[in-house]
Amino acid sequence: MQTLSLSHRDELAVIEPSILYFGTPVALIGTCNEDNTPNLAPMSSVWWLGWRAVLGLAVASKTTHNMLRAGECVINLPSQDMVDAVDRIARTTGTDPVPPGKASRGYRYEKRKFETAGLTAVNGEIVAAPRVLECPVQLEARVENIHEMAVRDPDWAGRSRAIEVRIVRVHANQSILMEGEANRIDPDKWRPLIMSFQQFYGLAPDKLRHSTLGEIPEQSYRPPNARMG
């Protein structure tokens, strides 16, 4: 293990931040309510592995209830120029009455999330959950597994779940595809909306440098059942 120099040690501080949102893409999760009306929820606790994603959601969330009941959702990824639409529903919930934790943070009940955001709901092709027409990336998904979070922490147990989903169809706007490649998104064209410590950011216009990982053919990561619904 490398030993830090005295000057570097002086630059470090032991801190206890309330949140650890160092930066992840914003997602708009589309689900169907019990009456088949569309629900839309902005979130950023999401990570990916192949054609799988794990979504961190509050147990009391309407989105969580809808996903567990219907077993599906659409993960819509907004671009950075959609920030105003996302912010219009950032402190809304489809749960009525508003859960106490959200009420204390100033959330309000809103059933017509799409209309409030100024976005357009379109049907999924494989799942019944709604896609967001304006989002450059729309990922139809089915629930695969539910993981209880913080089970050994009496203060946080029962509050949140990590929901594993399998992507069953990917929709991508042609404007972000790599030239001459039907199945590759060009990272130089894709500009996702990023959430970092509750603030919105975009990506720099150019990559920092060439990546040696980028020399690996993308096809080598393709799951064998990628086309399966």
C-alpha cells in the first residue's frame, strides 16, 4: 500500500456527508398505476451490468408499488437539455397521501406527471409501462429480483429496496448512434443528464483522453440473450 506524503495527508479530511451521490445519470421510471394511467418518477440511484440494471427506490414510492405489482417498467434516460422537464416533477410523488419522509422535504402529490413535466407518454412495445417520447434512450424492462436494503441497520431497515430488472428492448434516437453502426451509441453524441449531490450537470463536450478499454470490441460484452423479450 502506498504511503501518502505529509502534504497529501494534510489535504484529506474525515467527513460524514448526509448523502453519497457522487454522480449518476438521471432516469425517468415509467410505470402503470392500478387504473392503467401512466406514472413517471425521476431518480438517479441506478447502475448497470450488461442488459441488467439495479434501481434503488423507496419502499413507500408509487413507482416501487407499481413495479412490484406489474413486474415491469421503462427506464427513460433524459438528455441534459431536458433538465427543465425533469425538475418540474423532481419534488412530486404519485403516492396519496404523500409519505411523511417526502412531505417533510416539500414533496406534493401529482397524478398527472407527464402533463406536469410537459412530456409525452407512448406505449412500450413489450411491456405495458410508458416510454417518454422525448428521451433519447428508452429501456423496456422486467423485474427480476428484489433486494431488501439495510436489513442490519435498525434506523434504515425496511425503507428502501434495490430492484433488479432485465432490459428486454432498447430504443435509441438515431441522432446518438455511431456512424455506420446500427447497434452502438456514440458517447461523443450522447449527453445524459447527471445528478451529483442533488444538482444537475451535463458531460464535458469531449472525452478526457483515449481509453484503452475502448479498444475492446463492444460486441464482446453482448449478452447471448440480448434480443430475447
